[in-house]
Amino acid sequence: LEDADEFKERWQLALSGQTIAGRPLGREETLVVPVAPDGIWIVEKESGELVRKVKTPGTCAGDPLLIENQVVVPLADGSLFFLPDLPEEENNRE
């Protein structure tokens, strides 16, 4: 690769025994990361800071999708979880 500097590591996400359950979905300033068995983690793109954790009713099992401006995450039991759009004051900063 000619521009290998473009692919330098920017940050790491400490999973603490969890596994990434699908390809993260990029939003404007964040990534939606499905994490098994924990749920969904919202991470700042630039810093890698964990902004919020959202518990799901089951284990995430695939890539989050954006359907009509709604983030949808498949679960292991075949159901879909619709990510709530929580107001800023309800976000759990870690």
C-alpha cells in the first residue's frame, strides 16, 4: 500500500470478555457496535470513547442496519431490536 499511514490504529476498544457480534454501523459522530452478550455500545468515532451502553432483550447476532433513519440490530433468536433514540440526559457515559 502506498498510503499505509492512512491505516494506522487510532484507538482500541476494551471488550472485557465480550465479542463484537457484527460490523459496526457508522453514524454522524458515533459507531453503533453490536457486542455479545452485552448489547449495543455507542462509541465516538474520533476518540473511541464509550458514550453509551444499551441492553438488548437478547444477544446481538449481526450487523446493525439503518432502516428509514432507525437503527435496527438482529438478535440471535431471529428477532430485531430497534435502538431507542434516547435524549442526551439519559445517556450513560462510561
